Amino acid sequence: MPKPQPSMVAINPVIADRAGDFEDWLRTVLVPATRDHRPEQLDRWEVLRATKEEDGQVIFAFFFYGGEAAEWQMEPILAQALGAALAFG
């Protein structure tokens, strides 16, 4: 079954030297937080990583399927999972 058109696309440039750390953070923090606190969203987003760096940055593109833009804000998910002090400190 094909995925519906994205309801939001977010482009996130990451310093090339930190791109691996960012990927690790996605896998070890954001995905588990989403699974635990927003399981209905888990299969409704994906992230793609550029294969080459440009100007010292690697681009990550996030595609979110369905819902409103506010539904896809990471801050509330991270605050639920980590507590406000860790999520924003």
C-alpha cells in the first residue's frame, strides 16, 4: 500500500562531523521516545540522510505523514520521555 503524501517536510542541516551522532540520537532517543509516548506516529514518519556533505553540512530530510504540523513537534515528545530539564537543558 503506498504511503500518502507528506503533510509536512522538515529539512535539518547538521554539521558533517556530528552527522553520525545525530543519527545515533535519532535511533537511541527520538525513536524510543516516539514509540513510548506517541506509538500511533511511529510508522508515519521517516528520515533521509544526504549521501554527501555540502559546505561542511549533511542534510537530513524528515517526512511526516498525516495530521497537523503541531502534532509533529518533537519538544512535547522529548519532554514526556526525558523531562523538560533534559529535553531542553
